[in-house]
Amino acid sequence: MPAKKPADLVVRHETLGEKNQRLSAENVNKTGRSLPTSAPKELKGHTFARESWRRLMREFDSLKAERVDSQDRDLLIAYCLTLEEEQDLLVMRTAALSDWKDRREDVLLHRKHMADYDREGETWDVLVKQLVQIVNKVQSAYKTVLDIDARLDRKRSSLLGYQQQMYLTPRSRAGVVPERAEEEDQLDEMEKLLGDPAFQFEAIVNKGGKNAV
């Protein structure tokens, strides 16, 4: 069963008692101390992580719902460092991809160079060996790109886990469908009947219309 959402993120109808009960349960687990906008000392020397911290704090401060408090400090630090690690991997991938393209171009140039030589003799054998070496370097460079891609996938999977915990994805923020929708709908109608005079009048008129038939 998925974890319950914070009260401020629940979009289904709740009675006042249900909402107060949910808020009371949440407040028990809150420290009442917010996180600072400035990055903590653990992120010193991590420029990208520090910028990520400040950006997240600005976003959290602009929300009505309280997503995090002081007890989530370590979680936020780990998340910001992971964001920086992802950025480092992207830089590495760009360099590795450029290296692969350059080495692939070396193969094409070497093949054109070989076209100017006779296929017999010692020179040709040397050129063939050089081509094999260049091709091996191309394959090695391509494997490096694939390895970085695999690391990026794992890193992004970790980031997704952090984001889901802090309700930073559209799906995690989406409303929860009640398990007993029909029963809750019936309760909603009864609450309206008991608490809304206009609804009571409409119900009486409708009942009178049915009796008339």
C-alpha cells in the first residue's frame, strides 16, 4: 500500500474531522523547524549542489503545503549531491562522445589514405595493422559512452526515488483515489443534506415531486 499523502496534497473531499485528524497525525512527526535557504556546510565546494539546494528551498518556500522540515536535512543534502553527480556524468558523456566521433573520423581518413597504396608489399601490411588499432580505439571509446549511459540510468533512478519521497514528480502529487469511492460518495451526499439548507430544500422539492407522480 502506498504511503499516505500530506494533508495539503490530498485533493479528494474530506470531512473537517478527517482533515483535522490527518493534520494532527502529521504534526506529531514534524519538528516545527524549517530548513534554511542557504546551503549547509556539507555542500561546501559543491557549486552545483549548492545551487540546487537554494533552488529547491525557493520552490518549497513558495508552496502552501509544507513538504520538508529540519529532519529532512540529510535527505536534501544527499539529493543535491546526487544531482551534482548526474551533472558530472553528463559532462563526462559529452567528452566521451566527442572522443568517439573523433576516432571514428580517424578510421575514415585512414581508409582514404589506404586507397592510395598498392595492396601488396610491406607498406600495406603496416597500414592494415594501423587500421585495426584505430578501430579498436573506436570500439573502446564507444564502450565508454555506453558505460557512462548505464551509470546515468542508475543515478537517475536514485534521483527519482528522492523526488518521489519529496513529491517532486507529477505522479506523486496526483490525487489519491479513495478505496471505497461509492461509500464516500454516499457520505458526501448525507453531509450536504445535513449541513446545507439549499440542498435540504432541493431534496424536499424533489421528494414532493416524486410523491405527486
